[in-house]
Amino acid sequence: MTRFFQFLTCFVLTCSSAFAQQATEADVAKAMDSLNAAIISGDAQKLNAITGAQLSYGHSNGRLENKAEFVSALVERRSVFTKIEISKQNIVLMGNNAIVRNHLSGDTNTGGNPAHVELDVMYVFRLEGGDWKLIGRQAYKL
């Protein structure tokens, strides 16, 4: 009988750990969706809510932006995404951090110049106060 309870305890703990990880990965995926929606909308409040104070945002051309630069470029429409489609997304959790890799297919219209981009991107999120915040991003062209 004791072995049965030991087995049951191990089973319950294993299942609850797996469920917790899936829920957390789902939360990171939701954060990615929120980030992409905020980028398209150019909404300062949403952009500030999803990004950490020490954001390092790397573009595919090598240009780096901090949080203030990233937010202002989108709010002031110096950088404009009209469509973002994500595929091949992979999320790896490491405690309060998550690395997300995906493929971004998107349309831009910056300065009245429409363009299409195909990028692979790595994002780093950190759990802060119960919310996933983007703290790092680096894109590269294919």
C-alpha cells in the first residue's frame, strides 16, 4: 500500500509539473501575441507594458535600440509594421526567463515605402511581477 501512495505521489507531482510548464509556455506565447499586436498598433501603453526597462532590441540590419527608442519609433510611426505572421515558434523556459525563437513574415510601410520582410528572430522574456516582459530581441535576415 505504501508503494502505491509513493507511486501516486510521484505521478501527481510529475503531472502537475508538466501542466505548470505548459501553462507557462502558453503565457509566453500570449506575451508574444501581445508584443506583435502592440508593434502593429504603435500603442505606447501596450508597448511599455510588454517590455522590460532594460530592453535591448536588435534589428536585422544590426541597429540596436533601448526601450525608449523602440517605443518612440513605433509610436511616432518611424517604424511601421502592417502585418506580422509568426511560424516555427519554439519556447524554452529557464526559471523566470524564456527564450523564444520564431520566423517572422511581415509587411512594413515606413515612410510610405511598403516592403516585405522574412526574418528569424530570437526574443528573451523575463517574468516580472507575474507578467512576461521582453528584455532582449535580435532579428536576422534569411
